[in-house]
Amino acid sequence: MSFTVLIPARLASTRLPNKPLADIAGVPMVVRVAQRALQSGAARAVVAADSARIVEACAAFDVAAVLTRPDHPSGSDRLAEACELLGLGDTDCVVNVQGDEPLMAPALIDAVAALLMQRSDCAMSTAAHAIDSVEELLNPNVVKVVLDARSTALYFSRSPIPAARDFAGQAWWRADRAAGAPPPPLRHVGIYGYRVGFLRQFPTLPQAPLEQLEQLEQLRALWHGHRIAVHVTTQAPGPGVDTPEDLERVRQLFA
């Protein structure tokens, strides 16, 4: 199994300025992400940066990085340029690990890469885990996914899916649910495997109406008929960093 981890890193952030360079126990956050990725089976981990400051910070810790255009509208556009800069071929596989996930499990990276290689019928792979609280189920910031019998994504949504018509008021989402209850709803984990040929094509696809409605980019792939294989993990990944409060929690974990 040979694949590359690509880590998009954008300096501008409305909620946490200079987020990729945020210090976590003496190391920039994006470097922490790359160090975790290098513990996986990836052949290499490369940061796709929009600023020379990020490239320089990575170089100080011997982490590979490429400088991409600062005006990309999305992370997938940035990754597509990084593939060109690295000379990757259409059949090569990459795993996109977000630059604000310093606690991403190396084993989960491997699982997402392996699933993509096993599923020739799918253009992408990703991950999910069971939701066991009503708070998560109802939280629009928690993206849910429903699967078919082969663990291929049917739909992603910010709404509680699937809807439990005949189980209203029952805690069917709980980990200790009764035998015979429906399978639990799944929380989507924002890690993606791509075949490079599809990743090059993806930014050229027209935005989907459902993507615009839900503000979920992965719905573009489903809208245009591309399949996404989903690895269901039993263990939720560590917290990502979106806000100053998130950063402080992660700093305490590293301390």
C-alpha cells in the first residue's frame, strides 16, 4: 500500500488567525499534524501551504511542504495543485488530513487509504463513527452520513439522519441500545482518500444545489454520480482545532 498524505494549510482564519502556526507544546500545529501523519503507512506527508511562512515553519522541523496559490476557493483546489507540484499520477492515491487535526490517529489514515484501494468502484473514501448522544445527533455542526449495505455513502447532512419515525422518544442512538434496534446514526469524520485523477477533476465539477444548501463539499461528488466508500471506526478521533478554546484543550492534552 503506497499513498501520500496531503495537508492543506491556510494562514487566514476568521476564528483563529494564523491557525497553522499556532504553538502546541513548542511545535506549530500543522507540523504536529504532519508528524502524526508520518506515523501512518504513508510514503510521505506533505503540507500544501498558501504562505511562505508555513513552508518555512515546516522546513524548520524537516517537514515537507509545497507553496500553492493563495487564492484557491477550497481545500480540494489546493490539493489538486499540490498533486501537480509533486508530479503525482492519476492512479496514485492521496489522503487529505486537515491541517487543524493534530490528534488524527495514524491507524485511521491507513484505514481510509486501504479502503480506497480496495474499492475500485469508488472515487473517494472517508470515515465515520457511531453517535451515542442526542446532543451530537441534533447538532448542525456535527455532519451525519448514512450508508448502503456496502458502506458506501448515500447522503451527508447537518440534520439528524436517518429520521427515526417509529422510534421517536427512544434512545435508539445510544451505544447501549436494545437488540434489534436500528443501527446508530454516524458522525462523519473529515478525512478523505482520493485517486489523484478524480482529485484533479473534482474542482472543475459544477457546485451541486445540495452542496450549497448544506455547505458540504462532499455532496458535489455524490451529485455528479461519484461514490464515496466509508470506513466505520469504533473510536472517535481526537478533537480538531477551530477556536481558541479548542486550541487550549489540545495544548493541555499535549502537555
